[in-house]
Amino acid sequence: MLRKMLRTRPLVLPNDSELFREPPRPLDKMTPDYLARYDGHTLAVDVFNAGDSLRFIGPPLLNLESYVGGAKIRFDGVEQAQFEWTDFSRMSRFKAARRGNVDRVELTFGRERFETSAAGDDLETFAGTNALITMNKNNSLENIRDWATNFAVNHNVNALILYDNRSSAYGLDELAAILDKVPLEVVYLVDWPYKFGNTGGPDQIWDSDFGIYMCWEHARWRFLQNANSVIISDVDEFPVSESGRTIVDHLEASEYGAINYPVRNVPPVRLPSIEKKSVRLHS
């Protein structure tokens, strides 16, 4: 097994900056902890080489988009005349063509200046793989092991990218140890310390849960452009195929190369040893 632990290279506005991503939600629709959960300072969660481009992935720019026109970026000391920085619903994507591997990246954005080294290209590692991605926070190690095993044994998955979002119950080393028992060829564990964001609210508004969208977009461009297939799953989701065909089989046979599969919640099963609350078990 090829196993790798990664930390990303973020660009974050200082707390005393005049720049701030203004919340998209009116004050009277904010939950009490909305601002504590909201990410107003991150410009990019990672800066990396991939294919013929250097890329940033970050939260949506929102009001900060007006500063893109005046932004200046340099690769290894050379100013780049052309780049794209596109705002989407809950994430943004920066792309600039590169010649050779870029090491040092300098960005001027408003009055703020940033300098970082760019991460290397990981596309070849996942080329041709059937890859599984998830975001995890404090799920039980046993559940993570069983979940990954189901995909590896029953669905022809051979690569896993797990984004760990501030787990406090264990560290990446313990995650790595439990996944060593799963028959996978490649395992990447990504330390993901960014805010997940806000879900729901008075009118069930989902407008600032940036974390999961950035995770998927990051995996897409840094790791999975050349993968054979990509499966997105939470660790409490155990796909079962009535026909015995794998998810990869279904994907390869589908007209558009993409599928959704229905979810059915498993009813809680109370054990004699558990008296205070019911626990959902995968059984």
C-alpha cells in the first residue's frame, strides 16, 4: 500500500485585514453560532500544481470577487498576465497555465500580500484507480475500517482519500493504522482544518457550508483528474448491490458515466449493553 499524509497550503486573510467575506445570510436568519462557524477569511485551502495548471481551491469569493481584477500573481518571480478565478455557489476555483513545476507563488490581493510554496502534482498516483473520497470527523475507527472494507471488497475500490476535519478523538496516525488493515493500493489522509460552515437555519437555508464543496473540488483537481472512477460517500453509507455488480460496474455501464443510488436508513438496534440511548448499527 502507498500511504501518504498531507497538509494543504492555505492562503488566509489576517484577522485585522480590511477584507472580509461578508456572510450571504441576513442577520435575522442567522443561528446563534452562525458567525463562529462561518469562514470569512480563507481565500484558498490549497495551492498546488496539477496537469498543465497551477490551481487554488477556496470558498466562494462573494463580495471579495471585486478584488480579483486588481490581483497580481507571480510564479517563481515571474508575473502572470493571464489567470481565471471563478466564483461558484459554495466554492471558488483559480487556474493559471504553467510551464514546468511552480515552486514559489506570490499573490497580491487588495492590500494583502501572500507568499507560499505550491504543492506537487499527485495525478499520476491516482491514474486509472477506482477512488473513494470522504470527509470525516470523529467517526469511530471501527466504522471507518468496515466502511472502507465494504468498498474495497465488494465494489472494486482500490484508492481512498480521507479528509479529516478536525477530529479530536484520534489523530492521522491512528487513522492510518486502522486503514492499513483494508485491502487498498493507495491511501491519502488529508489534514483538513477548515470550517465546515453552516447548515440549515430558520428557513433551512444552506448557503455557507463551504467545507464539503471545497473538499470535493480539491480532490477532483489535485488527485483525481485521471482516475477511472470516483465515489463520494459518508462513512455511515454502506452500498449493497442486489445483483452482485459493483458500483464501478454500474458506472462503466451507465450512459452518462455518473449515477446516484438511493439511501435507506437502517433502523436503530438497541443492545442490552446500551441503556441510555439507541445506536444505529450497520447490521
